[in-house]
Amino acid sequence: MRRTVCTLLTSCLLALTACTGGGSSTSSTPTAGEADVVAWIDKVCGAVGGTAKIMSDEPPIDMNDPEKLRTGLSEWLGTKITAVEKSIADLKALENGPHARSKELATTAEQGMEQVRTLLADTRSKVDSAADETQVVTAFTEMATKATELENAGAAVRGKFDETGLAGASQKAASCKELQASAPTP
């Protein structure tokens, strides 16, 4: 269960950027104006990439000690929430990028990250208020089933890359390539 949840959440975060998907580019070396856009896109992917890396670890699950189970999962979720909040703040700072539609892309990515944050925060609240280990496991399992809904947020960002004409620039950004390379297989 742990690996499935971690892989699913990480996949959803990576899907939020979809940095190497869509669009094509005729040149592998960016022009001067395009270089600014590529550098900006690299920061956008980097804002999500840091959270994706943090999300890839497994939560501590000790079914033999209900209190350790609760506190371990709560702390694990807390670190994930903090990482997502940092990504959201980083994306907000990138809204005024060098491309005419930078704000659209950054805002769409922020909204996707906000969905991740909400899911994690709701789960943490349920874990913290659980009366026993069954409720803790139920909250964590619910998170896994709701995580699939985040794929829609990823699709919105992928669509925004194509719609804004930024897909080609994302294919040249190192952080976007790194995100694509680190994407877990289904």
C-alpha cells in the first residue's frame, strides 16, 4: 500500500508539469528570447521537481504500535504539505515570466499543487483525529483513491503547455528533462 500511494502521488506531481510532453521544436539551441523562456520553464519544473523528490519516500508504517503509526504518518504528511506549499510559493513567484502566457501556465500548475496540498492536509487531519489504527489506515487508503483525481490536474497543465506554446521550450529545460527521467513507471 505504501509504495502504491507514494508512486501515485509522485506520478501526479510529475504529471502537473508534463515538462517534456507535447509540442515539437525545430531547433535544439534556444534563441536569445527563447533562452529566457527556457530558463523560466526550467524554474517552473524545478518548483514541482523538489516536491516530487520529497514525495518519493515511503511513510513509516508500524502496525504494531497505533500511536507510532499515527504520529509517523502525520509527520510524514506534514513534511509533504510543507514541500507542496513551497512549490506553490515558488510557482507564484514565477507568474510574471518572460512569455506572454507565463501567468496562465504558472497559475494552472499552482492550482494542481493546491489540489495535492488539500488532499495531503485533509488526510493528515483525519490521521490526527483517528481513534485507532483502522481509522488511520482508512484515511491513508482514502488518500490513495482520491489521488487518482489529481491526474485531471496534470492533464490541465499538459494542455496548458501546448495551448500556450511553451511545450517546445520545456523540452529544452534541464529540470523538465530531469522530471521526465525520474517519472515512475505505472
